[in-house]
Amino acid sequence: MKRQIVVREHDNATIEAIRTAVDKMVEEIGFDSMTIRDICAEVGITVGTFYHYFSSKNDLLLDRYIRYVNFFEEYYENELRGINEINALKLIVKKQLEYGSKRVFKIYKRYYQIMIDESDRWAEYKTNTVPAIIENIIKSGQEKGLITKNFSSREIKSLILSIMDGLPIQYFTGDKTVLSDPEIIRIIERSIDSFAV
């Protein structure tokens, strides 16, 4: 049986305290050096309490993944649904870069490493709907005649996802400005504009 990541509404303060402690400790000593006991001491909880919320240290990253997917599902529903599809694509890419640039670097890097190793297990908890959201935006734009049909929705989605996934790699390998560089954002937006009819 799968352990719930967030178990009860009134326990959000404990979960947030754990998340905050993890961010602080990862920045100071790194994810791999941090132990569950360190986290518990920082938060002032018992190891048993930690295991009430998370089944392992890696589940802290699973928690981030679930929150990431939920964030973009809500963003799509609240901000993107119903607007011009070209603008929606620009906004989702821009929001992805903004979202990444606000993360603690060391934990963001470790998150990507663990996500690659545990993507199948993570998908059992929550499917990453971001690619489907992007493809649905493209299909809608194609149906309305706003986005070219010279490429399939899958091809356009693959290009956009390659950009969204590739820029964090540049960020991890040394270019700490890539996620917030206005010129890169402008080039991405112009690339998306090239799919407009």
C-alpha cells in the first residue's frame, strides 16, 4: 500500500516545516549528506512523525514532483484555459522557467536526478500532466486555425518540452542566468510565434 504524502489538512504546518527545513539543510550541507534525523532535529519532530508523512528521504522529492504537477494543472485551469493558444504556450514555458529559477539550486538538481531514476514509481502517485496540457493547448489552437498544422501537435509539444527540460540542464551545468534571461525568453516566445497561422 502506498503511503500518502500529505495526510491531513490540519497537519500542513508540520509538512511546511519539513519542506522549509529540507530547503535550508540542502543549501547548507547537500541532499545526500542530510539525514532524516537531521531533518527531524531541525523541525523538532520525532523520526516517527517524519515517517507519518514521508516513507523515505527521496519521498521529499516525490512531494515536490506532486506539487509541481498540481501547480501547473491549477495554472492551466485558472490562467490559461480559454486564452489564445499561442499566448498560452508562451505563458506556460515562461512560468516553467520562473518556477525553476525560484527553487533551491541543490535540491532542484537532486530532484532532476532522482526523477530520472524513479519516474515510473512517481507516475504511480501522480501522472505528469504537463505534457498533455501542452499538447491539448496545441490541438485546440490547430482546431481553431491559430496554430499551424504543418507539424503535428506531438512534434510541437516535443520541441516545447525539449526547451523546458533542456534549460534546467544548462542551469545545473553552470549558466545560472539561463532560466531568467529575458533574451532567452524572447527567443523562445518568437519560436512559439513561428507556429502561429
